[in-house]
Amino acid sequence: MLDADRREDAHSIMLIDGTATRTREAAPVDLVPVQELHRRCSLGSRALRYHAGKTGISPAEWRQLSDPERGTTLVTAPAERTEYIIAMTNVMRTDQQGVGELAILVEDAWQARGLGTALAEHAAAVARREGHHALAATVAASNTSMLHLLEKLDASPVDTTGPVLDLRILL
């Protein structure tokens, strides 16, 4: 169950079909719902997110992703089912001062409804709030949906050779 402070800090996102969602900072207790999210995602969606056929998140990986010292991980749920996580967004610190790394995983059934775009826009706001001046994203060249989403945020290519593209979004 969410505590009152985390519920109040949630960011509302209305999808193009009118469905309301809530996005909030992840906590260590979100491991099981995030693992369930990964199980519901197709191998293709996980491969596009992780650039490999990753089956899920280990407790050690989750500790890193949910550690505020390493960055911010956000989880999204339908407004009426706050324990059912449908997306995970990461804005992680990098070794480059002021540059965060953006990554998003949206459950297959929730894709193509405007959620990814709204999460990327919200992630940019979170990154600005945390003092970042840019977001980096590493995207498979075949991930046309993510490339289109990042184009909306004026992402510019840093390295476009090979099957994986490095993009940068100035904030």
C-alpha cells in the first residue's frame, strides 16, 4: 500500500483514450509489481528496452534502480489500480556531469496510447528538477516507436552507426 506522501506526489497522466494513470517515484517495496510488469511484457518489448532478451529485474538490480543516489525510477499504474504497475521510467545519473540516462518500459497492452510520450516528457521535467541539462538515450535502430517519441523531444543523434543509436535531449 502507498503511503499518503507518495500518493500526493504522484503525477497524473491522461491517456489518449481517456484512461487516467498515476506516476510516482519507485520504492524498494515495488520490486514484486515491477517483476510482474516484466513478465507481462513481450520478449520483444524487453529486448527493445534492455537491448537483450532480459526476463526481469533481480533484487540487486532493483536496489540500484530504486536508490535515489543513482537516479530516479518512476512507476506508473492505472489511477484505479495503484498496485498494478504498467510502466517503469528511469532517469539515472551518468558519469557525465549534468547528463541523465533515460529509459522507459511500457507494458505491451498499454503501448500506443500516449503513455510513453507523456512519461518521456515527465522524465525530462524530473531531470531538469534534478539539475540535469541533458538526457541521453540508447535506442535500438529498430525501435521506431521510441525514436519517434524522442524526436518529439527534439533528440539529436550523438552516434548513429550500427544497430544501436545514441541520442541526446537538451533540457
